[in-house]
Amino acid sequence: MAWFVYLIECRDGSIYTGIAVDVNARYAAHLSGKGARYTRSHPPRRLLAAIEYADRSAASKAEYQIKRLSPRDKRELGRRHQAP
């Protein structure tokens, strides 16, 4: 089963990074206020990117690396892997 790392641009300009199997369902949860604590206090503006990985382990490792990027680098990553 494929896993995805996804990037959400929040209304305040910050970038949230997470992993999920169903990105659309997870994004809907963030929009409804039932997602992560961070997106409850920083509401989503748009889904920037969804990057596919073979399994949860690979997605988790990628998520860790992406979270360490600067906001500028996260936006560049989002441009290269735009969400459908």
C-alpha cells in the first residue's frame, strides 16, 4: 500500500507536513478542524503537494527530512510535486 507525504500551506503562510494513505480524506479532516492540532490553530489554505512512497517507513523518513527544510525549500518541493 502506498503512503504519501503531503504539504499544506496554512492561512498564516506556514507549511504543515504530514503523512497519510488517503491524502484527500486527511486534507478534508484538516479542513474540518479534525486534523492535527497544528492545523486547528493554523487553518489550511491549500494542499501544496502529495509525494508517493512505497510504504509507511519510507514516508515517515521523508517526512522527517522535509520537516527540517526551510519554508522556502518546502515551497519549492511543493512546486515540483503539486497536488492533484
